[in-house]
Amino acid sequence: MPRVLLIEDDAGVRTAMHRHLTERGFAVTSAATGLAGLAAVTGQRPDLILLDLGLPDVEGIDVLRMIRAVSRAPVLVATARDEEAGIVLALDLGADDYLVKPFGPAHLAARVNALLRRAASPARAAVIEVGGLVIDPAARIARLDGTPLDLAPREFDMLAYLAGRSGEVIAKRELLAEVWQHSYGGAEKTVDVHLSWLRRKLGESATRPRYLHTVHGVGIRLAAPR
Ligand code: CA
């Protein structure tokens, strides 16, 4: 379910957009101010951000600038009809598209879907090879010495992330943030559990590692066996 963050101060507009998007299958979070919106961008890592340019606390343009400093999620800006200069500036600053108010729910959903499609299919992610491990992130296929691995989605994501950075020690906290998309404290156990499942599927163990090496107190490093 794609996660959409809605930053809009007008309660009526916000409620209506929230409802329209929820009805169309999006997981919607909303914020009534620029600052609350920014907190949600970093805290929730939405897949798309809908940003009203006229906000009460911080100029929408400045909110956009701050969003772009921390997120690559597509940003769809919404403006009033007479804000052409604002639209041009927003697009220059990295907004992906804009909507002029008032707009209908179908139009809104179409723009949101188009941006999410575009974001989901950047230049196809390259196939990763580390020793006998071959991972195709786009096709979500992983093979070890030619044999397909039967991995659960999180196991695949974790393996692909580690393999994409092979040779580097990756902190468990980073894995939690990147693979699980949130950084709740104290859940590094989640990483450990998935790591042990992954090891079993790769035919190795913590005491006899081949690809997956635990660096105690630091994190995990994936490397080709010697
Ligand atoms: Ca407004």
C-alpha cells in the first residue's frame, strides 16, 4: 500500500483529500503545518508527498527545500490558481508535478499514481553479483551458485541491501531503517532473526560464515568467500 503524506493546512481540503486517497487504496498520513509535515517526512518515509504551498508556519517553498534535503520521494505541490511563479520555483526546487486548486479526486489520484509509477521504475536496478551470489533486484530473484533461493520478501530485501554494499560493514540500525523503513529502537533482534534465516538458506551459520559475517558491536558485512 503506497504511503502518501499530505501536508495541507485547510482542514476541509485536508479531510476531503485524505478520504479520497484512502478510498483509492493509499495509506495516508496528514499534517496541518510545514513543521509537522517535515517531521513526518523524516519519521515515516512516505512514498509520495502532497504539499500545499500556502502554509501558515513555514512557506511551502521552504518546506519543499527542506524535504529535498532529506528525501527523494516524489513531491506533488498543490497551489491556488494565481501562483504561477510559485509553481515554477517549486519545479525548479525539485517538485515533481503540481496541481492547481480546486481539483477533483480522480485528477488527484491520477497524478499520484503517475508519479508513483515513475518513481518505481527508474533505470532498472542493476543485477548484483558477489561470488556465486547473483541478485536481480528488479525481478526479485536471487541465486546462489545457480540455484534459486526461496526467500521471504524481507530476507530478499536484506540480502540485496547487503550485497549492494558488499565489503562494507552495515550497522543493524541502518538495515532496520532501510529494509524495514523505520528505525524503532531496540528491534535489532528483528535483524538478527532474519539474518539467521538468511544464513540457513545460504547454507551457512554464524560460526561457519561464508557470505554473511557478523562484526561484533558494529554490524554485518557481506563478502564473497575466499
Ligand atoms: Ca493552504
